[in-house]
Amino acid sequence: MTVYWLVWDAAAHWIVDRLDAEGQLPAVRRLRASGVSAAARPPAPNCQTPPSLATLFTGTWPAEHGVTGFRIPSPTGQFADSVSGFAPEVCRSPAVWETAGRAGLHTTAVHVPWIADTTTDSGAVPDWLDAATEAYSRPLARHGVHQLAEEPVTFAIGPHELTAHPETANGVRVRGRYGEAHVTDTWTPLPLDETTGVHLRRARVQNRTLLLHTGAWTPRTVGHDNTLTAALKAAPPFVGESLGSRYRAGDFGPRLVDGGDGTAEDLLMSSNDLVGRNFTAAATRALAHHRSDLVVMYLPTTDDIGHELLGWCDEFSAAHRPDDAPEVWRRIARCYRQADALLGRVLDRADAQDTVVLGADHGMAGTAWTFCPNEPLRAAGLAVTDSAGLLDPGRSAAYYHPVNNGSVWLNDRARDGTSPTYDTAEAVRRLFAEVRVPGTNRPLVREIRAAADGRHLDLLLDADCLPSAELPADGRPLRPAAKPGGHVTNGGDDRLHAVFAAAGPGLPRGSDLGVIDNTWPAELVLRQLTATRTDRSASPV
């Protein structure tokens, strides 16, 4: 018996519901009809990817597992002193695979954070890990765009130098130390060394010929199943993200919402499709070769494309663009159909004694505004800048933390030097209580929570507003958001609920559970892994 756990990053319940109703997700429909489904409540106050994944995989909230954002603040307030939320030492609670491993159960994982870092005290791979491949923790270079000319163009991807030779009727020849590629209007792989590679493609945009390349990462594959690890190592070069930043920068021409004809979106989607194909290639190898009790697979494309496009289709967001929404939604649906096809492969691989779980770390909402909390704090005299105009946490009574996790830190000390004064915290509360979402009477800060450490306050913003630790040069705390979709703080908006569905022994068919906490899928996975068939009939559903 195997539990297959497929995670679609940022797959919001409302998006999947709408696409399912449109008949675009046959595998989701099949899974829901065979088992249980729900909307899953992500963590608060922060629901960025690291704390949300940690909650999903450990079955505990951030107060217990300790992952509070992409970066974990240091008491100094300095960004340089913070720690990555994906650092293996940060998460204090055991993940499902660790708990299962102590029970003698084995795991295979495809690009799931933390697993490949799992070692015993001696530094050896634990006995329960059959295979894990992961690359996000070892980035080499981000994606890029280069304009081709009549002369060769030389550029670097990390430490690797590549040369693109002049275009011919048959394409562009790109040469590096470890090989060369004949690049046309489809994505073509090129090795950079023995373990690392990129994909390249040619594109014509507004009378320019461009050479696009993906980012590069150094994959790490570990485990005791030699056949499976060999298969995972033979997967195509890892591609962890689409070329979203180049799309936003206008390198692909104007976006639909800026008067474009869809060319920019088609180039963006081609890179997103590539990411999905390569993740699917690795997952397919795991499905074909594993002998594990638990197989966990992660897919980032739904998050990636949501950040770039979603808000324009979100009727509850000021980012909504009704004239462009149908064309944008068509491309979002394309991404989800690709993810659905991978779910279909998982369902086909599973037998009657297996359990299939589809989950997400969080959902996503349209975002129209970026809010810079340090600007009103500075204007009120609570935050202080240095001679270069940069935030000076050490001299500030209150400041929005540089890690951008939604927290305002308090430095004004009582006489005993142990805790911030009540007056400073109240001044912060009064200051943000007055701010409204532009064009509405809704409070921009929906809630302010005092943290257990007494050192900071957590701001829970309206879903239409994303926080930023920047100090704007023009002194305006609000500006249009660069990305039309996001998820940073969780103020209770149900658009941030994640998708959840599961089918397997003991789970009732076609049962809608309503809204659950996103701590529950981990409990379910462990129950399905370790319970007898009789015990499963006592499942909490």
C-alpha cells in the first residue's frame, strides 16, 4: 500500500472549483468523486510558501514548527542576520516522512523542500529515504534574455560562459564548455556541466530576435534505492520557474492588460509549460520505479502563473480586468490542465489499496496594491533612516522588518530593558488603523496581533494589498502592485484557502468536508500510512 501525495503550489480552492465546474480538470473530478474534498485554511499571520509548506507537511502551525516566512527574522532586525525559511535547521516539527520513517516506512520525494537535507547524526542518509531529488536549495543563476545581433553574443550563466553565434535560417547555435545546442523557437536543453543544465529558445518580439534561457540549479539526488536514484538523476535539466520577471519587465512586448496581443503571455506560458514538463518527467520516473510507502511530489507552476496573471481574473480584486479576463483565464486553465494531467498519472498508478492525496500549501488572491509600512512609520517618527536614507532598525522605535513577513518590530524599551513599551505598540496600532484600501472604506490592515515573544506585532493585510519592506523614494506608502496575484499575510480571506482532495481505503466517496485546517492532511496521510484497514474505518471524516 502506498500513499501518493501531490502538492500543487498555491492551488486555490476557488480556482480549482471554477475549473472543475467548467469541466477542465477531469482528474480532479475523478479524485473528488472517489473520496473527500475540502477547502484548506492556510497558516496565519503569514502564508508565504515556506510556513505554508511546513504547516502542510508537519501538521502543525508556525507557532510550533517555527517557520514564519521566506526569511526568519533575527532579533537584530537586520536582513543580513536572518535565516532562510527553507534552511533545514529552521523547522522544529518533524515532517510526515520523518514520523513515518520512525515507524519503518519508506519515502520517495520529488523536489520537496527539506527532505534531501535529512541526514542522521552521522551525516548519512536515513534508512527510510528510498530517493529524494531536490534543486531549489542550490540555485546557480536566474533566467535571462539576450538580443541577438550580427555578431556573436557572449553571456554568463553563473560561472559558465556561453556564446550565441549569428542566427541562420535554421536557428541559433549556442556553445558552452560542455556542449552546444541548435536553438530554434522551441525550448532546447544545453548542459553546463556534469550535473547542471539550462534550456534555451529563440523568440521574435517586435522586430527583435531574442535568445531566452531558463535559470540554472544544481540538483541533489540522494537515497538507498539505486535504480530510482539513477532514474531521477537522468531527468531533464531542472527548471524551477518560468520567465515571469522578464514578462513583467516588458521583454516579451506589452502584456494583454497593457494593450498587447497575447504574444507576451504565450512566451510566458511556453516557459511555464517547460517547468511543468520537467517536473512531470521527474515525477513520472518516481511513479514508475518506486517501492516506497509514501511518494511526495511537488509542482510549482500553479503558483508561478498565478502570481503573474491571476488578479486580472479575480472579480473580488481591484486588479480585475474584465475585458482581458477571458484570455488570461484561458492561459491559467492551460497551466492547471497540465497539473491535472500529472494527477491523472498518479491516479492511474494507484491501485485499490493505495491512497491519493491532492493538496496545496495556500491559495491566492488578486493583488492591486503594494503597501510600504515603513513609510507611515517613518512619517510618524517611529522608524528612523540613516544618512544613506536606509532603514536603521537599531535607532527605530518601531519598524517593518526587512524580511517582509508582515511583522512590525518594537525597539522602545521599558526601564528594565526587557520589553517594548505599551505606548509604542499602541501608537503602531493607531497609525495603521487609519489606513484604507484605495477606493474603498475597507481597513488595509485587517488585524494586528501581538506576537508571543512581546517583541513584535503581526500585520494581517487585506488580500488586495501586499506588504513591502522598501522605503519608497517618492514618500508614497501605496503603489500599484507589480504582480497581480499574491499571498503574504493571511487575514482570513477564503481566496487564500488551498485545494484538498483525497481518495483511498476508509474514505467516503464524494464527501465535501467544507473548510478544514491545512494541518489535517498530514494527519490523514499518517493515518492512511500506518492504520490497518479496520482502523481506517474510524477515520475522523
